[in-house]
Amino acid sequence: MPKDDKRPPAFMLYVNDFCSDGIVEAMTTEEVGAYFLLLCKAWLEDQVGTVPDDDKILARWSRLGPRQWEKCKPAVLAAFKKRADGRWHQGRMQREYDNWLESKKKKQQAGSKGGSTTQAKLRANGQAKSSISTSTSTSIASSNSSSGSDVDVDGASNLSFSENARANANRLAGLIPCSEPDARSLVAKVSVLWDDGTICDDAVEQAIESFSASEKRIGNPAGWFYRCMANQCEQRGQNFEQLLKTTALPVGVLAPAR
């Protein structure tokens, strides 16, 4: 499937909101099914969160015949609003999409500023080479790091390790057992690259989702996570190992398991 940078591969379904929504509760089972199929199509449209005002298309997209669509149409389209552009708009989906775009923009801006600032500091302090030595070894440490307890990074004042990156590291440490130094270093690096937008949300989220689905069958979680991230980056034309080396964190990361 071709890469799509315009939107994530999935949209959020807030189950409590969906199930308690008065419009949805008024739908029959058939109408709920048609509505959900139209939501999926709306997510894929160029104008995200909208569907065309075309009964033939909507009947086909909702997997209903023309007569059945005419019967279900009022209840289903009650969850949309027709606007001046002649399309049916799903407000909640559009707001969520706008929030995602804003978050993506901020990460890209932060990454551009943070990357140039970090490199300038490293050059000024003569630390570009020493940062990869064992003397500046960074640790994501706690009394039980593999269970996802609070992450700490030594020497963070010299690194681009924001609060958001720290939160990312905590999340990853709670999912990927990382008691070994190399594994902790890997999680720290991915967290920084994720935060500054170098590695996109989709790549990390897909790795996390895949790990959650296969956790019981994975013997070496850290090695598996490395390979999964490398594959995700390769699909996006990125070299994962080279990305890891661009961080100010130690370069001695875990090698792919054989």
C-alpha cells in the first residue's frame, strides 16, 4: 500500500462517546454499520472527514442497495452536517484530524529548532565525538525500568531530551523490557527521534501495536523492537541506524538479533 503522509493509518474511535451518542443510539444495527463504513470512507477522502452528497456513492460505500440506503439515509446522515461546499461533514472526525495536523506541525518545528541547537552546542563544546564514548553513556534508569517506572537520562542538560521525549521514553519502557544498557539507550534514542519528528508517529505506533499483538511470542523484546523500527523506517526511505547516530545520546545501541 502506498505511503500516505496526509493522515495516520487509523482514526480514533472514542468508544464511550460513540456508544452514548444520542444519534447513534437512535440507529438500527444496519444503520450503525452503514454509518461506520461511511466514517472509514470519510477518513480516506482528500477532504478528510467528509463524504459527497451523492446517493449512489453513499449507497455503495455503505454496502446497501439504493432502496435500503433511502430507508437508512436520514438516520445515518443525521451524524453529518451538509455545508456550503455541498459535502456532508463529520465534525468530530474533522476536529481530531485538525488536532493531528497541528501536533505534527509542532513536532516538525521543534525538531528543526532542536536539532540545529543541539548540534551547535556540541560543536561549541567540542563534544561531537565524546558524546558517543562510554564516558557520556546515557541511562534510562529506575528501580524497575523494565516495568515502565520513571525514566531518567544522565547529562540531559547537554542533550535534546524534552519533557515530551521523556514521556515517550516512559511509555516505551513500559512496553519494551529494557533492563540492559543497550536496550535503555535504544529506547532513549527512539524517544528523542520520535519527539523531534525525525521518526514519524505512525512508524512508532505501528511498532508498538505489533509488539502488543505478539508480546507473548517475543523472546528478545529489545532486539525485536530494533528490527521492527528498522523495517518501519526502511519503508519510509529512512536508515534507522543512521537516524540513531544523529542523536546526542550514545551511539552504542543494540544490534539486530540474529
